[in-house]
Amino acid sequence: MQQIQNGIKELREERGWTQANMAAALGVSRQSINSIERNRYVPGLELALKLGQLFECPVDEIFWLDEKS
């Protein structure tokens, strides 16, 4: 079974942003950012595209499919 993984926490920390800073920039709650970083919530397409714009990188560099045993 495949699971969607992401590198949001690493990208955010590389830029020195807090979860609250990032949430404000995206128009979502800090709890949403926390849930995405912990792989408890997979954002919809619109938010995924906004994340790509925010990080200035393709969405498939932020999210990827990972095999889970």
C-alpha cells in the first residue's frame, strides 16, 4: 500500500519559518500545518499548489508516494 509523504517540516525549517508564520501565509490554521507535517492530513489540490508556490518548487518535490508494508 502506498502512502503520501511530505517534506514540509524540513522545507519550513530551512527557511526559519514557524508553523504559525506558514499557516498565516497560506490562510490555514497552525494545527493544519502540524497535521500535514505529521502525515495525519493530506491537503487538497488547492493547498498543495499553494504550498508549491510558497516554497517555490514543484509539488512533487514536496509530496511523494512511499511504499508502506
